[in-house]
Amino acid sequence: MDIIDILNLIGGIGLFLFGMNLMGSSLEKLAGSGLSKILEKLTTGKSKLSGQIKGWGLGLGVTGIIQSSAATTIMLIGFVNAGIMKLASAIPVVYGANVGSTVTAQILRLGDLGSGSIIITLLKPSSFAPMLAAIGAGMYTFSKKKKTKDVSGILLGLGILFTGMTRMEEVFAPLKSSESFQKFFTSFENPFLGILAGLVLTAVIQSSSASVGILQALSATGSVTCATAVPIIIGQNIGKCMTIILGSVGANKKAKRVSLSYLMFNLLGAIFFTAIIYGIYYTVGIPMFANTVNRGDIANIHLLFNLIMSIILLPFTDGMVKLTGKLVKDTDSAPVDEWFSKLDDMLLKTPAVALLQCRELVNELIERLKESYSSSVNQISHFRPEVYDRLYENEAFFDRCETELSAYILKINKNRLNDDDKAMVAEILGSISDFERIGDYSISIALTAKEMHERGMKFSPAGMNEIYCITAATSQCVHSTLNAFLENDPQLAIKTEPLTEVIDKLKELIRSHHVDRLQTGDCGIEGGISLFDITTCLERISAHAANIAMHVVKRNTDDSDFDELHGHAGDRKSEEYRALYYYYENQFIKPISSAVTITSDNKPEPDKPKAEKTPSKPAKDKSDKNKEKPGKAKSDKSKSDKSKKSSK
């Protein structure tokens, strides 16, 4: 072999690896979080054994699709590290992943097909590889649909993979007549040298599929005997563990136990087969060891190694769990910080899963936000000092979510996400600061209520009547918006903006009424400051809710030019918008305008807003003072924020 042959060989290996990675990443994008959800959830059955068999089958299937047991196992390490998956559920998937890694070799055995008919010739990789690459390139070039491009990536990946395989075979072809090469290669019949060669080759290129593919390409020279192939394949199964060992660096102990189970599977397999095969070989002898092998024989040896070991070890999954626990010295205690441990950098290798974890954390944030808002506004009329510990705990959670969630989601590789997942990324990034600000204003309301309680201050009946109205309106606004985000419901989100406009008008009306009461002596100045702080907080909460609603609408619109920062969720001049506005105006502004006193018996409930009943026909708007409020809320905090900071 001269320098040109070596460069061609390196190029062939590079094409093989690139094609395999392109095919795997395209499949992952096409499936989105589907494969990950299956791998995460469907690992349990009616009995422990059935659950283990299902996990084994899932590992085999997913690895067969993405063509990498290392990728599947690193995904599992991330799941266990983040607390998504239990170790006992992950280990059977590891066993199945090892069997799934043999699929590539089984596909490559098609190269052994003869050249009898045109159909058989077309089934050979050297024939269909250019066709796959051409079809994939054409689809990628002329199609604008994202899913079509992902399918084209799969076809391109397969075509490039087989082209690389063919290139390696062409480089090795002249070696058929080389006596020095044949003499060199027969040295690997020594078990120690053969295992070492397979281990080093696989550890260097970090792919057992590729190293087995190289061995299959070498088999075309006629120099590979069974005695040579067996120890090399055993070594390849040990060498593929290097990627997993590197992938577990920095993970917690449970995740390290996943990588250790992968290593133990292949080490035990190597010891078992080496002892059995060479025990027989050096005592009784194995005549077939002298026979040359082809691609199919190598694929079968590789399959049998992993299949037999997985069948032997699967019933002893619990034993493997205990063994890895003793070696790593880990217990089954729960992680200290359950929610933020979900944002694990290990999961960034599978972007769809990483995004799924972000969404779960956001869902928890929303539930706590509902709790904090409801508790805070209830403090105005029913003061309870015991709720403040929980409010402070939630506030710390909101602050940390804004910092860590934003930083983590920016690390996710957007190019490996489908269109809906990309839209979800934008929705979360756009809304996270608004969630945190709603939390800020909620606790500011609670702190204002605490200050009033400590100073023995109370609102007048008329002032309390108005507080009931604006808190009920804001409660409906907050709950509708957060539910729209949780359910990805743009129709529910559209209802936020007219309600926000009504709340803005309510705030101005309440302030005007307070000034009137000051002149008649019904209210005092100190109570007015608290009233202004609370109404300002409620108005800002509704404005941030409108921003969130805008992001929900943005995610579900096909208009790429939609500006969620300065636009509107719906057409303000439409009949639907005016009907909603008039409905909310009658529900929340009319009781104040008509001076109807609201008591605890007939006040709207802040925690559980009344269901909306939008009128079928819009009525003419009687107000000429309605003004457009920008889609983005102001960043200024109310005076009550200062009170919050000082109280903390």
C-alpha cells in the first residue's frame, strides 16, 4: 500500500462514519422526541420479566435505527442522571442496544450477493449506494419541507455509508495477492493479539459498527479466517466501551452505573467466549477455524456474541444492579435537587429529550406560579402568615428557573430539532422572563398585604369591592394564559388581550374613585398607597400574561413575519375581539361603575375564575377611551417591589 491507498482508506472510513452519523441524526430529527419518549416510558410491563423483555426490545430497535449502541447508552446515562429513568429499567435497554449494534453488519453482508441477475446486482451496496445518494441529494436540493429534508438525510447517509464501504474494499483488493499482508494478518490468530487489535481499532474510531465494517471489507481479500475474525470481534466489543466510559465522565453515580453495566456486559462476554472457545480449541480443536470467512460470517459471529450474552444476562438484571451499586458505592436515594437535575448536559446529546426536560420544568414553574398568585391575592382579604415560607420558596425557584433554564436551552442544538420543537424553544425563551416577573409581582402583592396587616390598615368597603373585581379579572387572565401555554391552545391565548385591556381600564377607574373618596374623607392617604401598589402589580401581571399569550400564538402561526413583541394576538377590530372586550367590561367594570357592593357571598373567586361565556353577537363598544397597550410589558417595577426587597 502506498500513500494514495492509505489516503483512500482514511477517506473510506471517514465516509462510512459520516454516513452513519448523518443517517442517525436525520432519523432523530424526523422522530423528534418520539424515540426518546418510547425509550423513556415503555420499559415496564405487567411483570418484572415482561418489562425487562420490553426494555431489551426497545434497546435493540432504537439502536438498530440510529446505528449506534454508544448513542443509545449515552442517552440512557442522561435519562438516569436526570432522574427520568430508573437504573433497573435502563440495564435491559443496554443489553438490547448491544444486540442492535449488529444491524449494520447484517446490512453490509449484502455485499456478498452474487452477480447473477439484474435484481441481485441492484441489491448489492456498490449498485444501490449511488442511487440512494442521488435520490437523497435531489430531495434535499429541490424540497422545502423539513420532513422531506430529514428523509433525504437518511437516504444520503445510507448512500454515503455504503460508498465508504465500497471505497475500503477497493483499497484492500490488491492485498489479495500480497503474501506479506496475509502473513501479517494471520498473526492475529493469536487470541491476545487479535483481541488487542480489535480493542484498539474500535477505541480509536469509537464505533464498533465501523470497525466490524472494516473487518468485513478485509474479508474480501480472502485472508480473514475464522481464527482471525473471532478474537478481533471479541476485542471490538470491548473497545466500543471507550465511548461510553468517556460519556459518563461528570455524571452522577447512578449514571456511572449505567456505563458500568455496559462495560460489564462486554467484559463478561469477552471472558465467557474466550474461555469457552479457546478452551475447546486448545483441547479438542475446532476444524472450521482454518476456513476463510466472508461478510455474512463476520456479521453472524458479531450477532451471536451479543445475542447470547444478552439472553444469559437478562434474567440477572437485578444482580447487575446490585453489583454496579457495590462497585460504584451508590445507594438508591433520591437526588437532592430533583427539578434542576433534569437540566443535565448529558441530555444535550439528544436535543429532543433535553427540550422535553425543559418543558417539564416549565410546567412545574407554571403550577407553582398559579399557587403563588392565588396565595398572594388571598392575603389581601384573608391574611395567613404561614404562607410566606412557601411564597419565598417559590420565588427562589422562579429566579433560578429564569437563570438556569435560559442558559440550558441556549445550549440545545436547534439544527437537530424538528420545526415544532424549534417553535417550542422560542416560546419558552420568550416567556421565561414573563413567568418570573409574574412571580415577582405576586409576592409584592403579598408583602403589601403583610404590611397592611402589621399596621392594622384595611380598605374601605368601596375600595375592597374594587379590589375584588380587579383580582378576579387578573386571576381569570393569569389562569387562562397559563393553561393556554400548558395546553398549547392559541384560541384560549387570544382571549387574554381584551381582558388585559379591561384590567388596564379597571386600574385607572379604581384610582380615580379613590381620589374621589379622598376628597369626601372616606379613604386615607396610606390606604391609597397600598391600593395603588396592588393595582399596579395586578396590571403588570396581566401585561406579562399578554406577552406569554403572544408567544403561544406565535408558536402556532405559520406567519414567519409575526412580531410577538409589538403585535397583537388577534385583530382588535374584529367582532370577536370587541365581543370579548364588551363581555369582560360587563363582568368586571360594570359592578364598579354601578357602585354595586361585592361581598364575600357574591364576589368572583380569585382562585377559581368563572368560566367564560362569550356572547354570540358583539355589542357596540360604549367606551371611546380604549387604547392599545404594547405587546411587551414594561420592565419597571412598582414601589411594592422595593418593599419586597427590603422585607427579604
